[in-house]
Amino acid sequence: MDLLNAIVALSNFVLVPAIAYGSQLALGALGVTLIYGILRFSNFAHGDTMAFGTMVTILVTWWMQSAGISLGPLPTALLALPFGMLGCIALLLVTDRLVYRFYREQKAKPVILVIVSMGVMFILNGLVRFIIGPDDQRFADGERFIITARDFKQMTGLEEGLAIKTTQALTVVTAVLVVALLFWFLNRTRTGKSMRAYSDNEDLALLSGINPERVVMYTWMIVAALATVAGVLYGLDKSFKPFTYFQLLLPIFAAAIVGGLGSPIGAIAGGFIIAFSEVTITYAWKKVLGHALPESLAPDGLVQLLSTDYKFAVSFVILLIVLLFRPTGLFKGKSV
Amino acid sequence: MKKLLLATAATALLAGAAQAEDVKIGILLGFTGPLESLSPDMAAGANLAISEVNESGNFMDGAKISSVNGDTGCIDASLAVASAERLITSDKVSGIVGGMCSGETTAALQNAAIPNGMVMISPSATSPALSTIEDDGLFFRTSPSDARQGQVMADILNDRGIKEVAVTYTNNDYGKGLADSFQAAFEKSGGKVTLNAAHEDGKADYSAEVGALASAGGEVLVVAGYVDQGGAGIINAALDSGAFDTFMFPDGMISETLEKNFGSKVEGSFGQHPSAAGDGPEKFKEMGKAAGFEPTNAFSPESYDAASLILLAMQAAGSTDPNVYKTKIMDVANAPGEKILPGDLGKALQILKDGGDVDYVGASSVELIGPGESAGSYREIEFKDGKMDTVGYR
């Protein structure tokens, strides 16, 4: 029985990866939830928006790397991030002008806008593949680890190692900063307040002189920035491939709906709930239990509830349960 | 003018005559799909054998051979069947070099080749399931079955004194076939496989898969995957989390990419891939370089051998009918007879014409066993100082 080793193994394989993954999902879900709250439709193009922002960031990163610009131990992509955001903002504003505005003026029903967003999704899908290709791209550079498993073992003399990647720490720090900034913006600034007013009651907001087109524009800009940050962090931590970004749509929507669509706090909570469920349910607990339990109780089997292949099924099941029993989500968002 | 007309008529006649004796060989490979980078050099290998035979002029009273390509997509069974059907019924080929990947080969064999009575020699389908398939004596392969590779892997581990391993495989016919045959061989020899788990290709993150493998434990992680796909992701995640630092690499992982990306990080890791020592491979290398393709790429020698075997068997049987020459393939591939290396095809055709025997060795040391598959010789490699070193041949 060895609790310390159990905790270290748990952190290495469950806590650290799940926290990083949860932060990435939370950022993605914030974008989805903002669009739902303010523009009133589920944006299926969100995964590919993330891919587009990340792609621009990657291209700028490559250019910076070739020009010899770097951030030392931190990934160069952080420097390129603002450019990625600008590119993504431009893309979303153009899409809004060309596509969504037409339907908004028609006062189209949300379900039509959802279908429209699927069309946009397919076009973005093609656009990203056309520019950067369908393959894996790696753009992480700088120091890979804050602490490697081997160093940790040597330092502590423990049997289990704990590795923390720079990108994992970076993900959490950036996510906290971005979320703090977003909440300050929504709660303290005039524009933020007008966005919330528009979200709560469109007609009242119009009567009190809020310009709807401005609100829509700011929403797209914030969503673009959030999507790019989420996409770049995910790509740095794992790898960039257009198809995986498309697949991310499911856990992101699950996170947004679990937390309650339209509720920013809910999106963050939802992101972590989905991430922790996915990781803990598919993790084989044999090692941790072997350390934590007395010898006689140590398990022989893997103690794995579901094979890792079913990772996405976990978000699906959570999504179904929430929709069945609490359609407004944990934080009382709008019902779907 | 009269002369010109005469000449034209003569050429037309000649062309017609040549066409009548023309023999077509189908080349059925995954020109698109996940192994599309390998297929051009494989097709070039097969075509090299064909042009060598054409130049010798000894084939079937001077008949000329041409090749027709068919695409299988490597993982697209319906495309493979459609292409095979087209080669057989519309292009009227007399033999097929292919298919490329195990699943697609099985589909093409069962749905097109067997119903039409066509011989298929695959250079690269290695699934053990193809050893026991009901094939009416029409299917052969110049690559070894993965059942053999599984045995070789168990031997390597036993020689190194490793008793416990975890296995992860790419979730398809190749990965599963290899992982299962390895597990059977290793457990029979007293080893223990702590976990034999699949991974999907093309994911961004393999930390969950590695987490399960790490929990199961083991001295070495066997990665039966693709180096350009999930295999690399698994190694990355395993190194990142410190779960494993020694790996065993089967044939799908061994390549320059592996050495380039992971060379220095996987010190002491080892593996094996089908490769023969001796004169045949050397000679094929020279010929391939001269013909302008990359003869050392995986399965290019095997493709040359597959095409050669079809043509030699036709010559030995004196017929291009698949149902006649299929019985001769084992004869020309194995002893007794004169040893035939790459470049000797003209000589071999002459010997067969005179009623003699040949023992085709070819570019990959062909020795067909059991149901018509290569016995297989493997090169064992190990990573030393960031480089892939040859340890020996098995």
C-alpha cells in the first residue's frame, strides 16, 4: 500500500491530462454558448472555425520560425496567436456579412440557421484542407516539458513518474486569463452589458437603443478569438489535424449543453465535467488501485469501465442524460 | 504512294499479329489510400520483371507482355473488387499481381478472382487469415504471413530475456492479425502479454490508450501500427508520460521516418521487418536504381518476384490459362532446379523452354511454403546512439 505513488500515478494519467483537456473544451464551449445566447442558434461550424484560426496561427508560426523569431522556452505559436485571431475574426465577419445576415434579416427560425451553419461548416472544412492539407501538422517548439517523468522519479525516488508538459501548464494559465478577461468584459464594460441585455431580451434591448448589428459583430469577434485560442492550445498540446477539430464538435457541444446553453459559467463547468468523465471512465485503474489498496485487495484485471475507443460515446451518453432529465443544463441555460 | 500504302498495311498487319499474342498482367495495388506512397515503387518492381522478360524474347514463342493497373484504395474493399473485375473481364488479363493490403486482397480474391478462376500473387498482404482461405489453388503471396512474424517476434523477445510485454495494434486486419499471432506465439513460449489493445489511426491524442497500457504494465511496449499514423502518436504519448521507454517495432513501423523522429529517444528499442540477405536483393537494388525507382522501399522486391513467378509459371506450363499454370507456380518457386536471381529471367525462360527445372530465388529470396506463401526472412534491428543498426537476420 502506497498512497503517494497512487496519487502521482493518478495525477500523471488522469488529473493533469483531464485538466488540460477540460480547459480546451471549456474555451470551445464558451464560443458555442455565446453564439447560442446572443445569435440564438447552435453553430455547427465552430469546430472548423477553431481549425481555421489554428491554421492561420500555424502559418504565421512557421513564418516566424523561418525568420528566427522565437519566445525561448515558450512556443512561438503564442506570438503568432494574435495574428490567428485577426484572421479568424476577419473570416467570421465576412461569413456573417455574406451568409448569416441575410437569414437574420429574414428573421429565419433557429433551425434554419443551424442548417446554414452546417453549410458553412462544410465550406470551412474544405477551405482549411485546401490551404494546409488534411494531414497532421506539428508546430510546437520551445521546451517540451516543465518536468519529465524520469526527472520526477529521480527527484522524489518514487516508483511512479509525473510528467507535466509546457503546453499543459500553458493551456491552464491561458484559459484562466482568457476566461477572467471575458467575464470582466461581459460584466463591467458597456458593450458587454449591452450584449447580455440583447441576450436576455432582444426587443427590450432594441427599445433601449442598443444597435443589434454592433452586438452581433462584437459577438463574432469574441467567438473568433475564443475559438482560435482553444484551437491553438489543443493543437499545441496534441496535434493539429482538420478532421480531429471537426470531431471535437461533439464534446464541445456536450460541454455547452451540460452546463446550460447560453451560460458562460455552465460552459466552463461542462468542459471539465466532460473531460473528467471521458478520462476517468476510459482509464484503467489497475495501477492506481494497486498502489492505493492493500496487497490482498489489489486487482488482477485492468479495472477499465470502457475501452478507450468509446471515449466519444461517453460525451454522447452524458449529453443524452442531461437532455432527458435536465434539458436546461446544470446552470439553467436555455432549453434546447 | 504505293510503297507507303504497302508499308502501312504491313505495319497494321504486324500490329494485329503482335496483339493476338499479347499477354496482359494486371497490377492491382493501392495507388490511393493510406499506403499510396509505397505503391509506385511496387508497380515499378513488377513492371521491371515484365520488361526484362520482354527484352529476352524467350517468352512463349516471342509473345509480348503488357501491364494494366487497377486501384484498390488499400482499405476500400468495393473499389478493389470492382478494379479486379475490370482487369479480368474487360482488360482480359492472364494473371494479377496484387492486392496490396490484407482486407482488400481477401475481398478481391473471394469476389472476383476465384469466381473467374484468376491467379493472384500478392506482394504485400500479410494477414494470417489469408493462409487458411479457400482459394482453389489460385492465391499465392511472396510476402510472409504475419503468423511467421509473430513467431519471430516471440523468438527475439525470448532471446533478450523479456518476459512481460504490453501490445497495442492499429485497428485493422493487419494490426489485429499480427497482434493476435504474436500473442499466441509469445504465450506458447512462456511469455506474458499484459494487455493487447487496439488504437485507432488518425487521432490527435493517445494519452488515454497509453494510460491503459501503462496500467497493465510490461517491460516493453509492442507497437503493431503504422509509423505515419497512430504508431507515432502512441510512442509520443508513451515517452511523454514516462510509461514506456523501450519499444518493439514490427514491419509497419520500421522506416527512415522512425529513425528521424524518434531515433535518439528510443535507445535500446528493437524490431524486425521482412528483408532478405544475399545476392538477390543486391542485384535487384542495382537493377531498380538503373530503372529509376527506389528498389529498397518496402515490398518492391516482392512485387518483382510476384510478376516473375506468374510469367515463369506460364512458360513452364506452356499456357497463359490461369487454371493450367497455377499448378506450376510452386514448382518454379522452389527447388529442384537452377537458382534464378533478378536479371536471370531470360535464362530461366530458356531453361523452362528446354524442359529443365528452375528454383526461383529472386529479389526477396522466395521460398514458397504451405498454402503458397513466402517462408520469410526478417532483419532484426536495434536502436544504438540514435541509429537503426542491423543485429542479424532470422
